[in-house]
Amino acid sequence: MNLVIDIGNSFTKYAIFDNRQLVYFDTSESAIFVTQIKQLFEAYPKIQRAVISAVGPLQNKEKEIMALFCKVHVLSHASKVPFKNSYASPSTLGMDRIALATSAFYQYPRKNVLVIDMGTCVTYDFVNDAGEYRGGAISPGLNMRYKAMHLQTDKLPLLQPEELLDFVGNSTASSMHSGVINGLTLELDGVISQYHARFQDLTVILTGGDSQFFVKRLKNSIFANSKFLVEGLNYLLEYNKS
């Protein structure tokens, strides 16, 4: 069994794979990391290997705790990847984006694949039909857009995402919702259309915590997979066994 841990900006994801079959998945606040790890190894004593991916600095304590239970691979820019990486600054490429590109490479071989991850930021990652990672884009995520309007103005409130009834806002709140939700929807459709225009037989994957909020809003055809990142991390753990 493999244990996959993805430490994000806000939450930590835990996944357990048995012969590449996902048997457990959960998300929690990073503060309860130690408790969560102990419970997982009690429930799944057959875990032999683990991979840790972190968007920020990884604490030594977290690595040391994991090493008590099994072999641990901390994903870094020194880790082997199965695809050709054509990113101009590979040392700055986030571990989450490396995992998403790996998942695209294995799950959609010899295809043009655009992966859109809707987390704290929205990332766009493209792997072409030759198995080459070309890069993509990064933009503010759903909640980041609300927070930016609140923190960088004097009077705009801090709102939570809501269903958009009309793109024409008739109040401050509804205008903000339209700006964020309608604006991000149009961004997503626009970027997908740009890739469709350049790359034939494009497959689009939508993943991340806010992906379900936009699945039905997009005009372009997509595949939604909320586990796409942890699946990529499991592929990387297998690829780096040696």
C-alpha cells in the first residue's frame, strides 16, 4: 500500500492506494497532521511507502514522524518525472503542477491534455501528445478573488461564493458575485477555447476543491476528477521507487 500526502496552502489531503486502487481519501486542516498519520497507520498497517508533496516548506518534524512508519519520498525538483519537462524554470515549478502533469501523462497517453486545478490559485497545465510538459498559466482562485476585493478596498464586504442568478448585478453583493463567478467562468471557457484552437483532440480535466462549483457552468466539454492530483502523486511514488 502507498500513502499519498499533499500539503496545500489551506488543507492537507491524504490518500491510500492499494495496487493503484484508491481505497481511502480525506482532507483536513494541516494542524492535525500528527494525529491523522497515527490513525491512518493504525487503520492501514500494510502501508509500505509514502510520498509527501508540499506547496510550502516542509517541517522536519513531519518528515521524521512519517519515517517512523514507512519509507518516505519527499517530492522535490530532484525527483524523477516520466514526462519531458520543457518548463523554462523547472526549479520554480510547483510540486502540485508536477503531480498533475504526471497524472495527465499516465492517464491520457499520446494525447493533448489541459489540466485545470481550482484550488487557492487556478493553475493551467498542458501536456502534449508527445509526452512533453509545456507549462500553462496561474491566476487567482475563487476565494482569493473575493478576499482581494475586500482587503484592498475600504467598503467592499468579504463574501462567500453563491449561486449566480444573473450576470447583471443589481446590488454591491450581487455585482461582486457576478464579477468573481461570471468572470472566472468566462476565463475558464476562454482559456479552454484558446487551447482547442491550437491543439487538436484536446482533453480537458477539471480538478481541485472549487471544481464542482464550475462543472455545469462551462460551455466547453470537460472531465471532472477531484482525485487527479493524488493519483499523480501515487504515480510519482511508484516511478521513484528505486
